[in-house]
Amino acid sequence: MRYDEGRVTRAPEVTTVLRALRLLLHACFLLLLGLGLARYLLPGPDAVAPGHPLWTRWAVVAGALLLAAVYCGGALAARHGVRRGRSLVWLAAVTALWALLSLAAPGFVWLAFPLFFLHLHLLPGAHGVVAVAVITAAAIGGQALHAADVTAGTVLGPILGAAFAVAIAVGYVALYRESERRRELIDTLTRTRDALAESQRRAGVLDERERLAREIHDTLAQGLSSIVLLLRAAESALPEAPDLAAARIAEARESASANLAEARRFVRDLAPPSLAGGDLPEALRRLCARVGRAEGIDCRLRLDGTPTALPPGYEVALLRAAQASLANVAAHARARTAVVTLGYLEGEVTLDVFDDGVGFDPGHTPRGDDGTGFGLVGLRERVALLGGRLDVESAPGQGTAIAVRLPLTREESP
């Protein structure tokens, strides 16, 4: 137990060793009390003298039973926490009853041994040591009172018992403090673990936000931009060219359907719908055909090497790179031709997107307040996550070439 704001409370986590020591102390006290009472009642050197009145025997028996009751009551109350003042009153009552019993019969003197531990445990520091010295003197005096002569054992027994009790009490305090330090360490580790888990959760949230930002920019944002351009073209064709307007509206509807599938894919967190109907080259062919129909650009796909299966992360990254690049071509390049080249080389897979448009300065790509200007940055981050490299070559009036290189190590190859 420990003192806390006027109360003696149990340690929140007491080791098995400390519990065993407490139980041993209680058992030792009750055992010595029972032995002292038996030696007093049964025939022997410590038995009651024949000439003593009968009420003396019953008084000693009642005193022993009262001491057992008081001791057990205090021990049980200490398990639930008691005020320090009440614990000291209990200790004084136990000590006083022991002193009276020691005057009545020498067999009760040896209860001083567990009393040493009680005083050392409940009294702070030097007060406990002084109480042990007083009890030791009382035990020696009690034995001397009932003995015919005082021997060395009469004196050394209580003194050695007191010294032994002090040594055990010091060890008990050390064990208790070690238990407290261990509990504090466990609490610190638990708090650190919780803080680390929260930090990892926040990092995961930020990573997921960046991933969704790239996905939305490369798919939904580009698709919606294409729909806006197609509807503007249809609006401009009305009423002079209704057939052209209808064609543009049909292409806008097709683009809206594709973006709806992308939005549903975000919810399901599955592979891109563009890859669901075939492999990566087939998805790129459909993309080039759709861009050619929607934008009037001569968009073609070229294959270098023999197509092989790629890790799903690679296929998604390459498809997103082609989508983002062709979306920039349609929105900004004013190009007549765009060529997408997918290369399966030894040790890497490449994707090159070239257009003959107006070009731009790669070192100056400002972001707009409407979310534009994020495409190349997000694409570069996506490629970097796979250990690849993205290069942009362009100049005003000289077209643009975007090159993606993803390494195929032995572990990454299927």
C-alpha cells in the first residue's frame, strides 16, 4: 500500500512477489498468535500457572481472539484502501494488544517479528526504525519478566529478528519501487505506441489523399474537361451542323459513362475499368481511338518489343501517364498528331507520348486556382513511387515529349 492524499491505497499493479510477501506476513502473524495461545493453554513451560484465577485464562483467550479479529479486519480493509490516520490507529491497537498479551504469557512475545514489518511498512523512514527498536526492547523485557534468568538468546533473538526484518523491509521497498518504475515504463511505452499508431494513421491518410488527388486528376478531372470541350463543340455546331453536334454529344456521353465507371472504381478500389477489358496495349489503343474521335487528333499507338505481363501497379501508372499526357495534348497543345509508344525493353518498360503542338517551357508550369497544373507533378510522384523516372522535353513551338521509365527488377517481374 502507499499513501496518496491522506489515503493508503494499493499499488495499481503489484507483482506476484509482493502479494506473496504480504500473504506470508499475515500467515506468520496468525500462526505465531495461535502458537502463543496454544503454549499458554496446553501444559508446558509457558502454560498458565495453577494458582492463577480462571478469569485470567479467559481474559488471555479473549485478548488473543480480539487481536486476531482486529488484525484480520485491518488487513482486509487495507485491500480496498483506508485513510492513513485509521491505519495508524489500527497499528497502535494491534501493538497495544500484543504488549498486554506479552505481559500475560511469554509465548506471545514472538509476535514482535511480524510487528516489525507492520511498523516498517506503515511508518515512514526513521519512525519505523525507532518503532522497531522500541518493540525489540519490549520483547526482551517481556521475556526477562517471565524467565528466571536472562540469557544471551533472550537478548540476541529479538535483536537478530529486528535486523532481519529491517533488511527484508528494505528489499520489499526496492521491489515495490522497481514495480512502480516498470509500471511507469509500460505506461510510457503504451502512450508512445499509441502516438506512433496515430502518426502512422495520419501519414496513411495523407498518402491516401495524395493518391486520390492523382487518380481524380488523371481520370475524372480530365474526363470532365473533355466532356466540357465536347459540349462546347456541340453548342458551336448548332444549328448549322446538327449531325456534328449529335456526334459530339454522343462522344460526351461516352466519356461521361467512362468517368462514371472510374468513380465507381474509386468506391470499389478495384483496377481501372480501362484495364478490365484487356491488357495494357489494348487499353492504350482504345484511349488513342477515343482521343482521336473526340479531339480530331491523329493519335496512334506504337509497340516496341514483345508485350509481357506487368505488375498491376505498373499498368495503372502507365495508363494514367498516357491519359494525363493526352489530356494535356487535347487541352493545351493544339497538335495535329500524337504518338504513344509503349516499349518492352530488357530490364524496364517505357511509355513515350509525343505531340507536334505548340510546346511549353517545362521549367515554368504554374498551377491555377481551379486545380490545373497538377498533372505533371502528380504523374511524377506516381512514377517515383514505383522507382521510375519521368522526363519532359519541350520548348515553345517545338512540340512535347513525355517519357516514363519503370524498372523491371527480378522481384518485380511476374
